[in-house]
Amino acid sequence: MSQVVKVERHDAVAIVTVDSPPVNALSVAVRKGITDGVKSAIADPDAKAIVIMCAGRTFIAGADITEFGKPPQSPSLHDVIDTIENSPKPVIAAIHGTALGGGFELALGCHYRVATKDAKVGLPEVKLGLLPGAGGTQRLPRAVGPEMAVKMIVTGDFVGAPEAMKAGAIDEIVDNLASGAEAFARKVIAEKKPLRKLRDDDSKLAAAKADKSIFTNAAAAANKKNRGLEAPLAAAEAVSHSLDQPFDQALKSERELFMKLMTGEQSKAQRYAFFAEREAAKIAGVPDGTKGRDVKSVAIIGAGTMGGGIAMSFANAGIPVTLIETGEEPLKRGLGVMQKNYDATAARGGIPADAPAKRMGLIKGVVGIENVKDADLIIEAVFETMAVKKEVFGQIDKHAKKGAVLATNTSYLNINEIAKMTQRPQDVLGMHFFSPANVMKLCEIVRGEKTAPDALVTAVNIAKKIAKVPVVVGVCDGFVGNRMLAARGKQAEKFLFEGALPQQVDAVLTKFGMPMGPFAMGDLAGLDIGWRSRKDRGIKSEIADAICEAGRFGQKTGKGYYKYEAGSRAPLPDPDIEKLIEETTTKMGLKRRQISDDEIFERLMYPMINEGARILEEKIAQRPSDIDVVWLYGYGWPIYRGGPMFYADTVGLKKIADRLSVYAKQTNDPSLEPTPLLKKLADEGKTFASLAKGG
């Protein structure tokens, strides 16, 4: 056999074992090895049944993503499954770890499936802008019924072995994979069980064939949150063919839909995002083999919105935390908010009923900063002003043990200044969580000028452990995400003075795929925060200040740039705001004009991209894809558009540079002129992606 697949025979049972670490992906070598292995077992007169299993920590966890975009090599996964399905001897898939994508499709092509209790199965191709392309949309509905199949395929969610067995995708759960699978195979031989080919079994399709609404309702429910995404809709369409097309015709339709998605812009963007996220974990300037420090205990200072959300993130991952406040009252209030959040999530079925008690049990609330003394990682999440943070870090330095990593959760402030308040600047870094911290996946890891490599690795490792996506960035005002957001916000505000209204500006961005525009986002965050910050810095913004002076602080007061009906978060245009804007601009002697949606879009997006180029010039971000990961996971950038720098490449940097020059002159704003890097790339006909390739 091949180097990655071996065949052994235990009496009447042939064992085909895949051993291609780390995840036994379906490379051409694995596909060929399985095909040859099954064929040799079929040819062996003493083999009466065949078991396909995997060495290592998992069953086949999907396609070999390094083959994406390359010419297909034989045998295809379809060919492998045909060999298995048409075997005259029973073939049993023995699943442990995860059977995902093509791995699960291969298992569905087997006549039987056994799994360990903790195994998971799924078809997550939609997360790459694709759909299962080797019969998964046809065999899974026949295994579990079209309702469950469309939910699994459209969401891409995994299902545990017990649930999969209950639904019909798994035949038996075994304690020990090797001996259990072999025993099952012997039982199949002894009982002369028939070869069950899912392709020939339409029994679970009957109800939905008789009443199509069973399927359409399930598909609509599964697609409820997939705004703007093509793959989930195509996946639902492919599953629907199991009800109205013969199997082979439905396979052909599945392939056509798969190829259309594979060559489409959305899947290219989603596959780019997949690789960008993995690339972000590689830290420039850190010696190979640098290990992180042990983190056995975590302390979080501040039980407000951010501190509480961060504590919940650790508890969600099963990691105990000490939550520290200055007094009993704020501590009690913070713990109460967390309890309420957990209870609400459990009530709507987001977590098990017993999870709130378990997770709150991992959060120990205490008063007094001296309680950081035993923590290996200390995260400060107090009020966002330099004076307060400096004072807190001076206190941390007195009580924290030697070697503890000291992190500040700041959105803007200079980490190097904060580090100077300690005798150990090498241990200080930023961990910028995004609100709500228990939900948002991004964590900007901010490297100070003296941050030690092992401290940096520790922060990245712990962020991953609590299910965050870490991106290492440098020190500057606003780091990557908020710095680019400020460039967009400046233009959004200008539009109100020039003639646009909040709802027009926001609608342009939501049409593009952003979850909300700058004014709705301001209302959500609370307009008083920015107002207070402007006053601290002596900055005026006539319209924004007038709105705050009227007591309109956003959603929390029911009025901001928009009005909000009681109990609703839906922003409604407010004639009072239109009047306030017009009165303010008239008083300032400004003439308002009609502004096109195209101008709004370009003046919001292109300055952000320009700022991204400046961030790359200054080496605040290591690579363009890191900027994209920040926007994908911190700001709701639509994944099917890949991120601002990826999107810029699809538009063309020459067009962006030219339009920026036009707007710089039109608005008399030299800051809009393209940066030297953007101009250079545009003039040379290059892309941001070329920077990652050394171009």
C-alpha cells in the first residue's frame, strides 16, 4: 500500500488504516491509498468485511486544502466512494475525533458506520463558500432525513455521535475504536447483514416528498441568518434535489452547483479568510520554538461590561478566573449582569440548562487588587483613560508574582506608556477584546516595544484557548481596527455637514453587507462615551455634541442619531434629528447638497483602505491579511468580501488611489491623498496580496 495507508487482515476482517497526520486530510495519496486498500481487500478471498479507520487523533477531517485551486488529480473522492459503495463485501467506517467534509462523505459512502462516543460528524463546506461536492447533499438526507440534513449542511455545524446515531447516520457507538469496529464487522459477517447503500434507500425522504413544506420550512429556518451568502442557499437547493431528482441526476446537479461556487468570488473570499486566520497566528520576530508561559490561574480587574465579558469567555472555556473590583457594590452588580446573560442564553437554548450555574461557579468575585498575587495572567479591564490605567498597573506591579503576564484591555492607549508604570515592561502587552467580549471572536494582541517573545506567545495561546482569533499588532492610537474605523468615522461625520442624513450613510454600508453603519453603531455603543472623550481632548463636533446635549445618548436613552421604540433595538429615522442637523449646518453657514450613494461608499471605504496601507507602511500590522482578520472578526465585515485589503485588490488599487486623489481635492482634505505604499502598488499594477509574496 501507499506510505499513508496500510492494510492488515485480522482473520476475516481487513483493516484499512489511514495515517496521514495531522488530520488525515484527503490528499491524492490518501485517496489512492484507500482505493487500493479497499480493492486489495475485495480481491482477498479470506477477507469477508472491510473496516476503514484512521491513526492519530481523528478520522478524516476533510479535504486537503493545499489542493484547492489546483488541477484535480485521480482518483477523485467520487471515485473512492464509488469503489467503497460498490464493494461486494461490507465496508464499515470507524470514526473517532471528527469526520468532516469529504471525510464524512466517505463515511456515508460506506455500508455501515461506527463511532466513539465523543466523535463528531459534519459537512462544514459552507464556511468556505462551498457545498459538499461528493454526494453529501444526497446521502445525508437519506441517512438522517432531509430536515436534519439541510440544517447540518446549511449551517455547517457538527453533530455529536450520540445525536448522529439517534438520527441514523451512525449505526453503533463503540468504547474502543479498533476492537469495537472489528467486533461490529464480525457481527455483520455472522448475521449476513445486507450491504446498505444510502443512495438506494429513499425511506427517510418519503414524508418530505409527500409534503414539500416539511423541507422548505426547515431550509428557511436554517438559512435565517445567512444574509448575502450564496453557498447556504445553493446547499439547500442541492439537498432539495434529493426529493425531486433521481440520485445520479442529483449528484450531477450537486457538482454543477459546487463548481459554480468554487469559481465564484464569494468562495474565493471565504477560502482566503480561512487561510488568513491561520496565518495570523504566526508571529514575526519571535524565535522558532518559543514556548508560552504556563497559565494555570487568571485574574481580571474590573467587573464592568468588558471585564465581565472577558471573565465569561474564560468560564465558557472551562477556565477558572478571579474577578476583582474596588468594592462590593460594583462587584455584585457585575456578577449579576453575567448571571442574567447566562440565564437568558440558557432560556433560548443557546447553552444547556445547567451551564449558567457551572460557568458562574468558575468565576470567583473578590474585592482588592492584592488578589492578583497568585495569577499567571492578569487582564486589566478598567475605565479607558490613561491616568486610571497607569494607576492600576502601578498597583498590579506591587502585587503580581514574578513572571506573570500583565495585559491591558485598551482600545486606543499607548501600551509602552502603561508598561513604564511597572518594573517589568517585558511582561506587559495589550489584549484588546471586542464588545461584547463573551461573543466577539477577535482579540488584538498588542506588542509593546519591550514585550518578551514568550509573553506574546502566551497571550496568543490563551486567546485561542478561549475561542478567540488572535492577531498581533503594534502600538499606535487605535491599533489596527479602531484606527481604520476612525478614518471612516471622520468621513461619515463630514457627510452630515455636507447634506446626507444618518440613515442614508448607514444604508450604504448595510447594503454592502456590514451589520450596521457608523451612526447605528454609535447609538449602540453610547454617544456619551465619545462626547466625554472629545471634551477631555478639547475637540468639538457641532452635530454630535448637539445630539448629546439634547440628552440623546443612543439606544440606552431610546434616542440618539435614531429613535428606538420601547423594547426595540431597531433604529428608526427621526425627523427631530433631521431638523437638528439642518439647523446646525445653517447656523454654521454651510450649504447642503445631494450626495450620491456611490460617493458615500467610496469616501467611507477608500480612506479606511488607505489607512490600512499606512498601517502596513508603519509595520503596525505584519501582513495585509492580518488587517482583514481584524475586520472580519472584530467589526462584522462580511466574510464573503474577504476583508478590506482583499476587497481593495478586487476593486483595483489604481481605481482606489485615483478616487482618493479626487476626493482629497474636492473636500480640501490632504489626509485623503493615497499613501506612498498605496500609490506605489497602484502605479506598478500590484496588489496588497503581492506584499505577502514579497512582491
